[in-house]
Amino acid sequence: MYIGHFAIAYVLIRLFPGIPPLVPLIGVGFPDILWPVLIFLGIEKAEINPDSPLQKYVRFTSYPYSHSLVISFIISCFGGLLLAYAIYPIAGAVFVIASSSHWFLDIIVHLKDVPVLGFRPDKKVGLGMWNRPKMAFAIEYIFYTLVVAFFMPANYVLPLIILGTFGHLINANSFLGFTKTNPFKSSKQYAMLALIGFIVFSLIANYVLGG
Ligand SMILES: [Zn+2]
């Protein structure tokens, strides 16, 4: 999931207006910012399907640190502690809440590959909405736009919807399969797009929100 995560950041920005918007914006994407780093280091593993760009064919074979409920939460607490020290305690707490929200949204779309504990004996979960890619594409977009429309002040609604539309369209091939083969040649290339995508989206949204 991509733009859907940012909807949660917007809710947190409204609930905690005193906190720099970048804290929840980076927080909601933290697992997907950590994941590419661990893929580059060879600590976590994924395989793309060269014959299809569809998200459902990406095999997330091992990502216990970035994407488990328990270990990812513990890692996010270290980030939270740093922010609590650097800014103030509630900023650290908001970062941890934002990062934890990632798992709950990811399990809606991912196939049964999302770890709960991150260590043995583990269980993997996922409701698999990516198996119905057109529906998943529509629902993620509707969720994002509804949250923006209901939670954000009127002057931010249009720029955030434009930003979300742009971000979602960049991701469209992985839902709608415009290309016959996968434009990504390796999991590292795919991970690089995730890293850039989450950081750039966060920075632009932060700019729009005057952070
Ligand atoms: Zn994720």
C-alpha cells in the first residue's frame, strides 16, 4: 500500500496539530522506508515476477524487521525515543502510532505474507485485497480522498488530492497491469522505488501542510 498510509498521517496531523507534520508523514511510511534499506543489505528478501508488474505477484519472502507487528513496533520505538528526546515526548508517541498503523493497513492488501511476531513460532497474515487489483486500486484511492475531504481544512483538500492522485497513478501499473512484463528487473529496483516514493511524498505533503 502506498497513498493509503498517508491518510492515517493526515488524521494524526489533525489530532496533534502541535507536532511537525513530517513526524507522522515519515512515521506511516517508516516500515516501507526501512524495508528497502534491509533489502539492499540482504537482510530481508523479496522476489519480483519478471512476467507481471502486478503487486500480488511480488513475493515478500522475508521481512520480519520492517513488517512484523511486534519487531517493527520495537524498532519504531527506538525512532520514537529519539524524537521524544529531540522534539518532545508526544512527538515520539505519534511516530510510533503512525508506524504501527502501517501494519494494520498492509494486512488488508497483502497476501498471507505479513508476519505477526517477526520471530519463531510466527504466523503470517494478510487479507489479500491485491488479488482483486482493480478493486484494491479503487478502494485505496477512495479511502485516501475521503480522509482528506473529511479531516483536512478546506485549503489543503485540493493540493493533497492532487498529490495523492499523482502518487496513486505512478503506482497504477502494479494494480492495472498496463505493461505485459515487469518494468522492474530486481527486487532492489522495486525497493528503490518504494524508498524514493515514500520520502518524496512525505516531503511534498509536509511542504503543502506548511511544515
Ligand atoms: Zn508496507
